[in-house]
Amino acid sequence: MGLKQKLDSIKEQYKGKKMAPAFNALHTFLYTPNEVTHNGSHIRAADDLKRTMNTVIMALLPVLVWGIFNAGYQHYAAIDAANGIVRTPDLFGNFFTWENFSLGALTVIPLVLVSYGVGLAVEFVFAVIKGHEVEEGYLVTGMLVPLIVPIDIPLWMLAVAVVFGVIIGKEVFGGTGMNILNPALTIRAFLFFAYPTWMSGDKVWVHGAVAKAGQPDAISGETILGTLAQAGDMHYSVADMFYGFIPGSVGETSTLLILLGGLFLIYTKIASWRIMVSAVVGALLMGWIFNGVIDAGWIGESSKFYGLMSFPFWQHLIIGGLAFGIVYMATDPVTGSQTNTGKYWYGFFIGFISVMIRVFNPAYPEGVFLAILLMNVFAPTIDHYVIRANVKKRMKRLKLKTA
């Protein structure tokens, strides 16, 4: 008897029982469901929820692999810097090395395992209690969470945040497709407000930068945004920022891979290009306005806002989590705007507000997750007014025809 036949026979034994949803989730993860429609009109398509989620994960895997190598690279680069040695990135010389990969894997893979283990456990519990099938919505969330947190965040903190995010961010609203806030960003918001010292500052972005008991605090993990917020000297080149040889959250550093992932999601029609393009325009406009303020001489170098205001406006897209948030978070089809016109406004304000928060909050110079959560709340309002405007236009056309 083959594996599928064995699973089918076990599935029959679980039918109607309390644990049926949990077993059915395992069965449908491995194989397509046995049940098919027999009457009524329906459409044959390959873009079901599971395949959609798997496509997004495929777009995230290169970012994950890069994040693993970069975790090791940044650790050893910081040690060299503490000893007065400046390490120049070399892709196949000192970046793609077994030393970097092994250290990165030991720090990143546990984050992935905790994210999926705890999150899916909560999903299974709710499915069994409510008696509905386990939904595939957490497949992407489980991968996003370890990519948007600092490398050395304690695993127990991550576990607590995942429980909070899945329950409060999704299950209380009815599960996948009913939530109004992005679950992954809800988890990050919980971590930021509950454990702020582990989510900001210059000691959380590089493995080993946080001093352990009895160990000296020898290396720094400050990001470019942190350096600019403190009016420090930024020693990374544009190429370093674009390719991803910089400190940051696990998956946010390589703008190149994020861009390629975004193009893949647009090609597969999973993500909205309208949101991506309008968010980029919003970020560029806000950055350009701040550059204009500096050029006009309204704010001098003594201002605490000078560093980020004077930063070239287009370079905001290649540092921090802005690109990652635009491509993988803002385009969430559940929590984003649903109308085409609304998507333009939704994305524009995400980019605009993200850069605004960066500049006006030097203590926490990264605002993309707050901007996206804010626009998650306003997305239904944007769609409401877009629909009302369309109705008014049609009513005017109707009156002109009947006049």
C-alpha cells in the first residue's frame, strides 16, 4: 500500500472526530484533496491558496539564504572592525563561505523553526477547537517573521510574539482572509513595544553584538539608519547597500534580491504592481521634500534631523526594511486595498509615511512596519471613498443621458 492510500484509510478513520482538521491539514499538505465538485459551474485553476502561499515562499527563499550568509559575514566583519581591520566585501572571497553559512544557519534556522512550530501549533489548536480545516495562511507569515526580526532576538520572546500575533492579529477576526492587520507585522509590533531594547539600538542587528553575562561588549551592530540618525559617518557604498553587505534584520538587507522577488511576484500575479510602484513614488517624494528642506537652508547640521534629511532621497529605498516591506508586506491581498485606484493611494501613503517616520523619529529610524499597519487600518476607508466616487461619476453620466 502506497503512502497516499495509507493516509486515505487513516483519514476515513478520523472523519467526524475532533482531531480530523489536524490530520486533514497534513494530508492536504502532501497531496491534493480527494473531494471534487460534481455539479454546478466552476472554474479549473491552479492558483489555489496553497499554491499562492508556496509561490510567495519561493520568492522569499533567496532572501533567506542571503540573510544566512550575511549573518555570518556581519559577525566576522564586526569583529575585524573592533580590531581595527576594515573588511571589504568579496562575494566569493569572504561572503559565500562555509564559515559564514554555518554561523548564520545556527542563528537563523532556529528563528524559522520557532516561528513555524509555534505559529502552526496555535493554528492547529484553533482548528480543532472551532472544528474547521487548518488554513494555509500561516505558511507565508511563518517565513516572514524570522526575516523581519534582529538576528539575536531570544527564541522565547519570538514564541510569545508569535502566539500574540496569530491569536490577536488573525484568529480573533475569524482566521485567514478575515484579518485587518498583517499578522507578521503585528508580531513585530508586539516585539517592538514589549521588548524595545531587543528591537532597536546599535547592538541588536549583528550576531554577538549583545553582551552576554561575563562577556565584554566588544562589537557593534549599528545599521545605516542608526548611524544617520546619530549624525555619524556612513562608510557603506551604494553597491554595499544595494547588494546587501550591510547589517539589518535577517531578510531586509539585499535590495537586489528583494527587487527580483518583487518582479517574480508581479509576473506570477500574486502581488500588486500598483501598490509597489506607488509606494516607491511616495517614499521618493517624501525623501525629495526633505532634501529640498536641507538645500533651502531651513535646517542646519546641528539639527538632530539633519543626517536623515540630507541623505539622498533615492537611497532611502536601498537601506532599512523599506524595500522588503513594500514588496512582501504592503502587497498582502487580505489587509491591503482591494480597488485598483485605492491601491495607488494605499501604496503611496505607505512609502510617504515610512520615510517621514524615519526622519522625525531618530530614536527609532525605521517606520515601514508602522506605516503599513496604519494603512492596513485605513485600507477599507480608502476603498469606501473610491467606490463612492465611482458611484457618483456613474450617477452623473446617467443624469446626462436621461436629461
